[in-house]
Amino acid sequence: MFELLAIPVLSGAAALYVGMRKRDVDQISIQKVFKNLKVGAVEGKDFVYPKLIATEKKDSHTRYIYRVPLGLPKKVLEPIQEILSSTLDKPVEVTFKKWLYIDVFNNEIPKKVLYSDAPDKSGWVIPLGFNEKGWHFHDFDKTPHCTISGTTRFGKTVMLKNMTTYLIEHHPDDVEFLILDMKGGLEFSRYRDLRQVVEVASNPYEAFEALQIVQTFMAERMLEFHKNGWSNIVDTPLKKRLFIIVDEGAQLAPDKFMSKEQKDMFGACQHILGEIARIGGALGIRLIFCTQYPTSDTLPRQVKQNADLKITYRLPAGYASMVAIDDYGAEELPSNIPGRAIIKTHEIRKMQTPFISDSEMWNRLEVYQIAKPQKQKDRGETREDFVRFE
């Protein structure tokens, strides 16, 4: 009889234990990590560890808020995120701003997210991707320039298709594209028929012609801005934005084996791209510069310094990651998850960038295709009918 009565009592205790364990196991593990790593500082005669003062339950994660002892060195806190993530077997984010915030997320970054699932946003924004916190977006009116790095087949070109599709769908009458497809036009030649695309240059000579016209356009727009007392397009009635996409910018880097004429032309291309990066943003020009393997030669310094949005997919070496985002990490991105990227703005975040197939993209964009006259281009000659910007 005693044994039968004991069964529900024990079951209730077990349920209570499981409930307590679900709530507190992460907190207990965090405290153990603090002690094992000696994360703390001496106060008086005692060695004091961070003290939990609040726990906040959110949809995507649980936030543990700690008060840390005065004088705790920053270098002591730096390795905590990686160690806690391994210990808890969950994504963890650690930040320190007066209080120590430890966010323990419920889910991993998904291995695939779809463009069709991205929410609609107003403004000059594009979906960057999805991670344990949810969807992230970038506003080109706040940060006008972007670099994208990554070896082939890991998501760089798909990201460009995401950007162009989203911008055209949300700003069909106000967005314009100039695409410098330095892979011979293989990826973007079909875009010529979109009414938002003013030109697709498929070799360095065509790129040089187009960039010269952009340079002239900037000079004319600067005169317009001076005349009207404007300093930034976001404070003007002008609605249009010109996006210049450079796919495989390494093909525009001068090489020692080139003739002087070629070196001068390639150097001029990089100079104009640097000029666009420095002053084009205020004039309504947005530069998206892409390269498979970034080096100090293939990623122009002015472009990198003025592109506050940096996206990188997997790279083969830490050196390339340092060039791309000024930090290591791209060489450690998984080789079996296309679309996994590191996004750097004022902070560094990992996320899964959206996937869109070519068939879905053209199903969405075919309504914007128009018949355009074929332009005859002569290498090395600049003509007024090559591209026109409004």
C-alpha cells in the first residue's frame, strides 16, 4: 500500500525536478563556467563572480543579466561567448554595457531560408538574412555602399539576385541599376531587358565607358545639389536611386603583365569606383562591390573604407577574411551550408541569407521586361548613347 501511494508522490517530484531543470540548467551552467574560468575580480578580501540580477524570457531566447564586479578586465569576458555556446550546445550572444547580458537562444540558425518568406519592408531596404534572432534588413539610405566576398557557389551571386529582386519589387519606378558583370556577362546579361537596368557591361572596356559616364553624372548632380543647397539625397525630393553592381571586381585590378594602356584604364576604373564610394552615397548612388577572393589589390581601399556593410561567405583563408571584414571567421564558415554568411556593420553577425531560384526570380520580374534596342559598342570608345541615368 505504501509503495502504491509513493508512486504519485515520486512522479510529482520528478515532474517538479524536470520543470526546475528546464528553467535553471542554463543558469547553473553559466555560473559554473564563471567559476571554472575565474571570471571575476577581487573586491576587498573576496574573489567575486558576476551576480545574476534578472532573467528575461523572450520569444527567441532567454536573457540573463549579471552585475559584474568593478575592475573586471575586458579580456576575461572575450572568450565567454564561444565557451558558453559549446557548453550549453546552443547559440549564445554575450554583450557588456554596464551590465553583462547573456542571451541563450532557443534555435540554431536554419540551414536554408527562402526569399519568399522575407517580410515586406518600406524604404530602401533589402533582407540580409535570418538567424537565431529572426530576420535582419539593411537600409541603403542609411549605409549606401556594400562589399560582398566569397568563393564561388556559396551564395554571393544569389545575394545579388535577392537584392535586385527586392529593390525592383518594392521600387519599380525609382530604382536603376548599372551592372558591371566582369565574368563576361554570363550571370547578368539577361537583366538588360529589365526596364530598371540601364546597362550591363560585360568586359573591362565596357565597364570603363560606363564608369566614365557615371563620373560625369556625379559632377552634374553635384552642381544640382550646390544650386539647391542640398547635402544628402535623403533630404531632397529626388526619389530615384542608382545602384552600381560590380560582380567580380578583381577583373578590374591592374596587373603587372598588362600593357601601359590597359594598366591606365584599369587604374582609372578603380579610381572612379573609389570616387563613387567617397561621394556617390550623398548623391543617391549605391555601390555593391563583389569579389571572390578579396586582397588589398582586388578590393580597392576607398571602396572598402566607405562600405560600412560588409558581407562575406566562406573564404579559403584567414587572410582573405581579414581583408573582407577586418576579422577572422569567414574561413571557418561551414562548407556544406551555401548561403551562410558573416555580416559586418557596427557589429559582426552570422546569418543565413535568403535563397531565390532563377525561375522564381524571373516569375517575379518578367512583368518588368521590355524590348530594348541593341547597342553597338566599340572597344575603348565612349559614346553618349551607351548609358543614360535619370
